[in-house]
Amino acid sequence: MTEVKCVVDSCTYWGKGDVCKADSIMVKASPAAEASELYEFAGELGGEGRKARKADTSSETCCETFRPRGS
């Protein structure tokens, strides 16, 4: 599988070096696309040296595969 970077450290699949450890990744249309907007800008995507972030649900991320740690 292609290496997927992730900065959401509260996810079960988050691994050392900000690498996603999920066996598969679910990708869906962004809320902006569903709302017929032209662009979505996610500052939390890409780039090195970003701080890890906490999320409680997949809707707080750009990842449908997200599952909180301990669940």
C-alpha cells in the first residue's frame, strides 16, 4: 500500500512518523464538493513538521477511515 501521512494522533491507525497504519483507506467526496462549492482548502493536509492534532470523529478529519484510539 502507498504510504499515507496523517497528523491526527488520536486515531487508532496513527503511527510513528505520522504514517497511517490502516490496512485500507476509505476516501469519500469532501463536504465542499457535496455542497457544490468550487474549492476546499485544508491547511492540515501535506507539509512536513506539522503538529499532531486530536479528533474525536471522522467528520473532524479529512479521513473516513478515522477511528478514535481506545474504541
